[in-house]
Amino acid sequence: MPEDDRLATVLRTVHAGNGFEEALEQILQIVRLGLVAEGERLPAERELAERLGISRVTLREVLKVLAEQGVVASRRGRYGGTFVLPQPAAEGNGAGPDEVRLPAGAPELADTLVFREVLEAGAAEVCATRGLSAAEAARLREALDATREAALQDYRRQDTLLHLTLVELAGSPSLTARYAAVRAKLNELLNHIPLLVRNLEHAQQQHAALVAAVLEGDSEGARAIAREHCAGTASLLRGFLT
């Protein structure tokens, strides 16, 4: 199969809301499927950006992250470009020592991601529909502010508390209990991928938009933003862990 046809099995236009995360996922898929072999060059930046439907600035941010993770390397000059690096060899059924992989006994990835999205999107819609009291709104704003002020090493904890606060404010103890369980599984997975500053900045924009939609009583907007936010996290996890 010609290279362009092979890449067409993975490369597709990303959704506008999660361009960085989805582009990262797709390029990781290209590498892990062997569609571009070790030592071979990825398509030129212009072509990749056009096929993914993102700016070259965003694409360069993606390639920078992949270079930092030892997946690709950029070379300058007449024969330059972005080349796929040799990946750590697998030992038995396990991954190499430096390769990100699913933790032993990890939950089924797809099940966790779908369940998380359903619970969070539903909770956001319920909160926006019924409206929050002044005290509840203040609590949600405080949780959002805590994520903004968090040090990098504390970010995921504050992120968890923000999402848990939103779910609790939906007013269903049963929903909260189920969300807490799935969030624990999600955090186990998140702990096995790197913290990416570009992704955290994007997540913060989505957090702010989500809180604003809830406080404004925009139930459809709140649900849509929650789903988009969950989809971005899902793209990163699929990219790194599958």
C-alpha cells in the first residue's frame, strides 16, 4: 500500500476544540503502528498540518512534545525533517523500560473514558439546568481558582477536586460515588503519562468555559464543553497508552 494510503488510515482532520491532543494521538498511532518506520521521515510539516487541519504552530508544539518523549527527532538541512526514533524493544509481553504503558491491572481504557464522559457531561448539564445557590457557585469558583494557582506537581489533584466538586453539586450522592470510583481509575491512568504544559493551558481554558456555562445556566453549552474536555483527555491517554 502506498505511504499516503497507509497514513490515510490514521490521519484525519481533528476537532477544533482539541487540536493539540488529537494531533498528538494520531502521530503516536502512526509511529506505533509502524506506518512510518524507525529512521524514516514523517511527512513535511506543511502536509501534516493540512491533513490534520491544524496550524503549523500547533503541529510544532506536538512534535516538540514527541521529541521530548524520545519518539521523534528533528534534523535540519537539505535532508532534514522529523524522523521516527528507534523505540525501546519489548521484553516478552511487556514494554521497554522507558516506554509509557498501561499499569498492571489497569482498568479497560475505553470503558473508563466513556463512563467518565457520561457522568461528567450529565453532571454539568444538571448543575446548569437547576442552577446553583450563591454558596454553591462560590464553591465552584474556588475550585476553579485552585487549579489556576496550583503548582505543576499539585495540578492533577486540584483538577480532580474541581471535577469532583462539579459532580457533587449535581446533588446526587449515587452519582458522586460512581464518579469518585471512575475518577480514581482515570487518575491511575493519568499518572502513567507526562504532564504537558500545552495541554494544561488548554484544559484551563475549558475549565473556565465550563464553569461559566454552568453559572450562566447554559445546560447545552455546559454539556458540550464537558464532553469536549473529556475527549481531549481521552485522546492523550489513547495516544500514550494504546
